[in-house]
Amino acid sequence: MNVVVGIAGGIAAYKAVGVVRALVLAGHDVHVVPTEAALRFVGRPTLEAISRNPVHTDLYEGVAEVRHVAIGQAADLIVIAPATANTIAKLATGLADDLLGNTVLASEAPLVIAPAMHTEMWRHPATQANIATLAARGVTIVGPAVGQLTGADSGPGRMEEPEVIVGAALAAFERRADASAADPAHGAALDLAGRRVVISAGGTREPLDPVRFLGNRSSGKQGVAIAEAARARGADVVLVAANLEIAEPAGCDIRHVSTALELRDAMQVAARDADVVVMAAAVADYRPAAVSQGKIKKDAGDGGLTLELVRNPDILAELGRAPHDGTLLVGFAAETEPDPERLLELARAKREAKRADLLVVNRVGWSEGFAADENRVSVIGDDGRVVTELHGSKVSVAQGILDVVASVLPAAER
């Protein structure tokens, strides 16, 4: 396979050597296209020695062979590691002021990027918007990981390790190859083409009175990321949105709900002819027994307030108990359990009790899970084993979850 490895100008460029080496040792023909800034961090001789091919950066060299488009045209796979905030912005807007930009625009190969930057840059709305744009186009985003960055700071923005990037890149190529074999005329990475995917996202709110409610801290980021990724992979997406705190994804059938009962009704209707149902919304377990029609007033004294709560229906369990042959049911479980083994035990028990085909479990707390840009999850299969573990941006986690969905979906066709 002809693989192009693009390297942008960041300190993580030194780790790109490991990406190139792993691909070469796997038997692939690797061509490195660094930016001029990247060569300030890793020298050309190193990249040529590891890749076993000449390294080019100048847009105006090799004009006779039309090199500025030939490299991209010949590529079977393009990997950019690291992808800096600047490079990501260029990719999102289609700028091609260097050889790497021209290579990407001239190629129809799968594109995989591994972001690397400081936390503030990663979390900046401009970067997040650019990442969402690329994800919607079908670009595979690997990471970033959470860890030590340049200097004394740490957080999300660390480039994933070479073996993780290479594994994700080869999986992206295989998805494209599988899609091409199934439909040569539409060989893009559309492994969910023709599928109807129903996703719930956000957090339900149970009103106490006209101004107050019981709710949770879910922003809807993970569910929306799954919806965007599924749409980019060719699916017909229905998103049942419960009080999202982020922008709604384009190209999806959005159905707005607020309470758990509204979410239940919407999901039961939407799931009837779905190929995949993903219950990513955080659903309130309880609701007030009675809702006050006027604002609940404070007592004149120091007395407290007693509320009577009743159980909400377990939407995932109801979907699991209902006949759903031909529909793959994916549940989510958010737990605060700190022990990893105990967390998996809870996930296995929950998957079995709710009769989900797959269950995605993640640890949540005061500073992780809800409303964050990153996530760490384990996906439990129908035999109780851990199918995969994912860690990174919610966009990359969404792609990993859909990788599992796409791999087991044919088995759900009965």
C-alpha cells in the first residue's frame, strides 16, 4: 500500500518517526511530506532513512512530473501526525499553500489526522469547529490523548502514540476497501451507507415548576459526535435531542424532547425501522410526582422542602425487551465507580439486564465525562467481553464506537 505521512510543525513531530517506521515495517511504501516548519523539529535525513524514500517539501520542485498532485493521486492512505491547529484549519478550509495541502486536495484516499497542540488551542471554538467539519467529511481523527504536554502543563492535546495512530489508519483503509468492494461506485468510507441510525443525545430535564427542573450535566457532545460521524459514514441519521448545549449537527433529522417520558415516546417511534439505535442521552431516573403550576415559594422560616419523586421508565431496557431483530441496540452507562474492574462488572451486568447488543461504559465525575471534550470508554459486547477501549476526543471516540457498530452490524441482520 502507498501511504503518505504528512508531518506538521509541532514538537510532537518527533513521534511521527515512529509512525513512519511502523508503516514501513508492516510492508507499506511510505512517502513523507513534512511542512517546512516540521523540518525544524525532525531533519530530512532522518525521515528519508526511516521511510526509505526521498522527502519533498517544495511546492515548485518536480514540476515536470506534476509532483504537487502526483503524490496525492498515488496515495492509498494519508496520515497526518502531528496535525497542528494551523494544519487542521487549513484542511478544514481547503487551503493548499504548501506541498502537504496540495497532496491532500489531490487525493481521494482516506485521510487520518492525529491532532497535537496545547489544551487551550485544542479547546478553542475555532479548532473544535474545524474538527467537526473534518469529521463530517469522513476524516478519521485519532486523539488527542490527555497527558503531559510541552513544558509543565498537561491536559488534552497530546498526540496519540504511534501504534494507536497506525492501527486507526489501517482500520480506516480497511473500511474504505470494504465499502468499495460492496459498492465500487461509492467507495468512500461509507460503511453505514443505506443504514438508518437513531441516536439520543443530551440530558433530560424534569420540571418542578415553571422555572426549575431536575436535570444532569450532560451537554450532548458525545451523542452529537456519534450523529455527525454516522452521517459522514453515509447513514440516514435521526437525532433525538434532549436539551443540547452545543450546536445541532447538519444533515440529520432532529427531533427535540425535554423530559424522560418525551424521550421514551420519541425513541420508541424512531426505533421501529432503525438498523442501529444508540442510547447516548443521560436520562433522569426520577421525576417529581407532581409539577407545581406556579413557582414554588420559600417558607418564611428555616424549614426545608420535601419533594416526592417517582421512577422514570428505563428506556434502554424497554427497547431491549421489545422485539428488535435486525436492529443493533447500543446502550451507554455513566458510572462513578473508580475501580476499573468493578466498573466493567457493572457494565456487564447492565448490558445483560437491559438486553443491549453493545454497551458503552465510561466513568463520570466532577471533572470527567459530562460536558468535557474528551472521553474514555470501554465497549462491552454481547458475550460480556471488552470489544475495544477508546480514549481521546469525543469525535475520535465516536468514530471508534462506529467502527465496532459497522463490524458487527451484518450479524444483526436476521
